[in-house]
Amino acid sequence: MAEFLVKWKIWLLAAIILMVAGIFAFRPAKNSYRYHKEQHSLTMATNFFAKADYRNAALSARQVLQLNPTNVFACRVMANIADISKSPAALDMHRLLAEVEPTTENKLRFAEAGLRYQSSPYPVTSQILKELATSPATNLAFFHVIAAEYALAFRQLDAAEIHMSKAAALEPTNRLYQLNVAIIGLHNTNAMALDNARAGLQTFLADTNYSAAALRALLTDRLAHDDSVAARGFSEQLLLTLQATLPDRLQNLSILKKIAPADFTNQLVALQSQSATNAANVAQVGRWMNGNDLAVEVIRWINSLSKDLRAVSAIRIVQASALDITGDWTALREFCAHGNWKESEFVRLALLAHAWGKLGDLSVFRGNWHAAVDAAGGNFGALANLLDMTTRWQLVRERQDLLWTMLKKFPRERWIVAALEEQYYRAGDTAGLNRVYRQMFSVTPENIEFKNNLAYTSLLLHTNLPEAQKQAAQLYEKTPDNPAIASTQAFALHLQGKNDEALGALKKLKPAFLERPSLALHYGLLLAATGDPAGAEHYLGLARAVSGLLPEEKRLLEGH
């Protein structure tokens, strides 16, 4: 994923939180022990955070949230700590912060978290960007930065360049945005534009504030063009800068693994040794090794570490992932069979279920999978993590059940509805679609799209017909020019034998709408039913040409 996304410096976050907490302390005192305890815990949380004592900062922030679940500053502390530790709870904390304080910035932070903690197609990010696309948020550089990274994730280079150029125009003194425009330019297929982008990046090498980012982009460009030798040169320059990070060292290892195996082995051993007392670094190096065909070595290395380090949940997950990669299902089952992985307990249970499934015991698999979902509870991030597992492990039924669990807990997350719709459409399950629309109509009865879809699928299924016909008529009365609603009303009238009236409803639409396969189906059926088989054939042909018809729609076409 593109690394140009603007990150808050940890010291700046701590300073802001401390400043806000200081202002908070000057509020008029309340004669309440609960209030004073909340303030004391908040002060402790911000102090611990400023000292990078994240364990105690998290404990204090949790105490604040137990007293006041809507305390914005405690939510922010927890979100920042979750980001730093790459905790599965990070997505959940950003979601909570965006709910407690629904500012545009917090929503964008939630969108940013979606890019980091969800897999493609990044449904949280997609939903938030769509919601903010017609709001004043488009006047913020940060909106365009997130939109640019989202576009890059799908290789939509033109869109990414447009968004980043807008960010640079909104904040013309921010050189980071200018740098990012040049970075995106490296994806250009035009030789002159590509040379200009490279030349532009070279101008940042003398600036210590931006040289590291420029070097990262230049070495990535060389790797993209299979020039590992030049990439190694840029990588070695990068490692000499003060801004060099562990991911930079890991990328250097990737280059050495390809072109200098002896150097690679020595550097990997050195990095393992340097990381061996830091749990977060061990986990990061282990994840890199798992992703670079070194899962067997991961298991050996982690087993050589101290007992305390091996007990850290993040490291346990890395070790379990290595066992998963190697396909040692018995070892994975034994490794995950005992212990408590604290906030990652749901991961242990899911991996245990996966091992049992691979060993062929489906009943034990199901029991442990249900336990994993129960352990995730109402935590959005944990449930989203499990959802990624169902995709990776191709658990179709479990994915569907989990989406329903999430839909009922988080009905405002419309990407969940879209995921269920896609799954049911792919399976040709009209009853499943009807169930989704009934659930959403019960939550948001004012939403005409859900109401119309509920009516239409009910008509297809011949279920609750009086209710469906009533809903179709109500919607049509209010919005007769809406093609989808007119089509549903026409179908409802057709089922009542009122074909002339139904045909009249569709003829009021613009001719172009009738060419859409979903409308062409019903328009063609009505033409045939009213004595115009020749005119019907064109529209029925349009319907037959598409592959996404539901089984009930296909049956309507039979015999025509």
C-alpha cells in the first residue's frame, strides 16, 4: 500500500491529548467521586501515553471508558495505542471514536484505519469516502489523501493523481503533498512524465525531512522495473537516514534475498538478534518472514525466544500463522488448543477451528468457530478480522452467518449489506436477498431502496403479496419517475392481471431506461401479455443476454 498517507507523529498526538486534558481539568469541579476518578484516570492515561508506556496508558484509558464510554479523549488514546501496537481492536476503536465524536477528521481517521486493517475491497473506507464525497470534507486535503491511497490500492492511477494534486493545491506550502504527487507520477506510462517524476523526487533528497520518503519511492520504482541493483543502492542510502524504520530494513532484506543470498542470511540473523527483546518488532519480522517463504524458520526462531516473549499474543499469532502456512495441522491444533490470547482470543479459536477443519472433524470445527465469533463479541474490528479469515479459507456458510451477525450489530455499515447482497446474488438465493431487505427495512423504514427491493423480491417469491403490492403502490405514488420503483409497480400490477395499467406505468419512463435488462424483462413480458410479441422480443432478448438474473426472473423468461 502506498506509504504517502499522512501520519501524526506520536509526540504530537501526546501533546494534543495532554493539552486537551489540561483544558478539561479547568472545568468547574463536580461533587462527584465518579467524575474525579474519571479525570484522574484520564490524566494518568495521557501521562503514560506521553512516556510511551502504552500498557499502563491503555489500562488507565479503559478505566475512563468504564466510567464514561463516551469520553472522547480516552477513545483517542485507545485508538492511538491500538494503531501503534497494530492491535485487532484498532478498527473498533476508530469506529467508536467516530461515533462518540462524529467530526469529519475522525471519520477520515476511521477510513484510514479501514485501509490498514481491512483487506480489499476495503469496505469501511469505501463507504466513508462515498458518504463524504458530497460534503465540505472535499475541501480538506486529508480527504483527498485518503481518497488517493484508496485509488492506488486498486491501481486507479489517474484518480490517485487527481486527488493528491487537489491535496497539494489545498495546502500549497505542504511539501509532503508535492512529494506525493511526484511519487504517484512514478506510475505513469508516459516516458517524459515518468522522467519528470523521478527528477522531481531527486530534488527532495537534500531535504532531511523528506529524503527518506523520496528514497523509498525511488527504490520502489526500481523494484517495479526489476532493477534490484539500483534498488539496493537506494535502500542502503535510506538505512543511513535518521528516518529509517524497521519496514525499511525488511525491504532491504527482500532485495538481498533476491540478489545477495549470503548478505541476506547475515542481515536476517542480525535483525532477529536486534529485535529479540521487543515483542512488536519480533511480530513484525515474523510476519515478514511468513510472507517471504520462511515460515519454517519463523517457528524455529520464535521457539528460541524467551518464554515471556512467546506468550505475547501478537507473537503467538505469527507462530500460528507459520504453522498454517506450512500445513502442519496437527501442530497448529495443539498450539492453539490451550491458553488465552487475551484480546486476540478470537484468533486462537478461529485458528483452532481451521486446524480441526483441515483434519476433517467438521463438528469440532463448527464448535470452535462459533466460540471464535462469541469471543469477538460486539467488537467491530475482531468480527471484520474473522470475516477476512472466512474469505481466505473459503468458508462460504460461515462468511454468510458472520455477515448477518455484523449486520444486526452494525446496521449502519452499508458495506455489510452490499456483501450479503453479492453473496446471495452469486448463489441465486432470492429468499436470502428478501431476508436482507426485510431486515434493513425494519431498521430504516424510510429508505426507499430497501423498501422497493423488499417489495420486488417478495413479488418474485410470491410471498407476503398483499404487503408487497401495497409497498409498491405507495412508492410509485411518491416517485413514479424512478425506474426501479416503476418496474416493481408494473410487476405488482402484472401479478394482479392489470397488464394494461402496468404497461402504462413503464411507458411513462424515458426509452433509455427500458433498455436496462432489469426493466427490459418486465417491459418485454408486458408487451407479450398485451398482444405485441414482435415488440416484446427485443426487450426479452436484452434480458436473456445478461447473466445476473435471479432464478425466478429466469423462469419468467421461459416460454417466451
